[in-house]
Amino acid sequence: MVFVSWVHHGRSSDLAERLGATPVFITSDARRTPATALWRWTVQLSRTIALLMRLRPRCLVVMAPPIPLVALAVLYRRLPGRRLAIDAHTGAVLRMHYGNRPNRVLPLLARHSDAVIVTNAPLAGHVERAGTSVLVLHDPPARAAPAEDPDGSVLFPCAWAPDEPLAAVAEAARSIPRTPFVLTGTPRGAGAQLDWPPNVTLTGWLPDEDYASHLARCSVVLALTTREHTMQRAGYEALAAGKPLVASATTALRTWFAGGTIFAEHSAADLTAAVTTALERADELTEQMVALRAVRADDFERDLSAVRAALAL
């Protein structure tokens, strides 16, 4: 079994491991912009075709987006004895740049797969309306490295994406100047132009071991998105590490993070209050998060079994 993604993604790595698949990340050296999409996809398609011809996996799992990878996988599925699962992220199910309207192409392709996987029930509903069966499978809540003594910092694993309320985070940090905030990821877009206060550290991109060290010693993790149906990798990582979480008050996040979490709207005042509360209640929230991790581990194993059954593994 092979799990192919056209970007490096932690969920793909984790699911590949739990499914017993070999993760393969086929990337392009070109910068990821709309202007380079056709070139990047052409290069990645040719590399993926070469990979499939060489390995000829009986079972193939692909991450969506992008749609061209899904289309190629559907063609591969037509070969005798092949099985296909599509791990559909929010950006594949909904056209987020067009008012979150459903992507009509994905369900048409997904009908020719053996399993479509999404991270939450609302996303499943969008795909199922087109007559496609969908399985919900969250990221595995694996136990992270042992936590260190909390240092009072707030860690925001940041993609510097348009759905992150970065201006509100900057103002919240400014209002509690004695609380260190650590933002990971390479600054880009409007967020990179903000006037960040002195108690905010912008780390840039971090190697895995350095990021893990920040996660192990922080006191609170932020998982923030303005997109209603988007799950947050940062939230899954807080769950794995048993860390108190401040998360956006969306239905998707409220449903999964049913303990150890303070939910917030995206105003500076609300984020300030949520972070302050999380720091004050850190011990209590840590206990809740560790208990929730055990529950979600059982949920994951149940849902993983359904995926394995769909793929006849």
C-alpha cells in the first residue's frame, strides 16, 4: 500500500503509518502559487505515474487536494485488483475561495473509489449529498514525547494562512505582555506585515525536533481558524501532548475537543480572556486533555477499522 501526497503533511504521515502504507511525498521545486500550478501539477503527475508504474501497489491512498492527483488515482483504480482511498481535506470538499461552496468535481471522482475519508461529519455531508459514501477519520491522537515543565508560553503552530486571525492574536499578545507567545511557520501574507509586540517570538520554519521541544514545554496551544468545517493539526498535537488548548469556537472543533479546551471568538478581547483562563486553569485542563486523549484513541481505532474494512485490508 502507498499513500501519496503532493505536499508534506503530518496527517498523511500518521495515517500511512497506522494503515501500514508507505508515505510518498511528491513535491515540486516551484513556488506554490496559482501561476505555477499548471507546471507543478505536470511535474508531479509525471513523477506519480512513474512511481505507480514502478511500485504497482495493490492499494493506493491519495491526499486531496489537488484534484489532478485524485483523477490520476481514479484511473489507476481501474486496473484489475486495485483499491483506492481518498483522504479529502477541507480544501478538496469546499471551494474556500468561492464562499465555501461544495466542490462538484470531487464527489464525481470519489464515486470510483473504495473509500472517501474526511475529518468531520459536516464535511462528510457535503460529499454524501452527491451519492458517495464517506468515512470520518480524525488524526490519530498518538502520545507525544513526555512533556517538560511548562514554561508559561503560548504556542501557536501557524500556517500564516488567510483563515488564521493573526491580527487578533497580535493584539491579544500585546494586552498580556508578560506572557510569551511563540508562532511557528514561515511568515507570509498580511500576517508578516503586522506589528508584533516584543513578547511574540516568530521562529520561522522549525525542524521536527525543535518544534517538538516547543510543544513539550509550552503551557497552552492555540488552534485557530475562521473556517467552520476545518479541523486543526495544532489541536490534534495538543491532544497528543496532553496540553491545554485554546481553539476557535467552531462546531467542528467544539465537537471533537470536548475537554481540556477553552473556546474563543476571534476578537482580541476574547482571545486574551481565553488564553488567560487557560493559563490559570492549566493543571485542570491538562487532566481533562489526557482523559480525552484516551477516549479519542478508542474512537480512532474504531474508525480506522472501518477504513481498513472498506479497503479489504
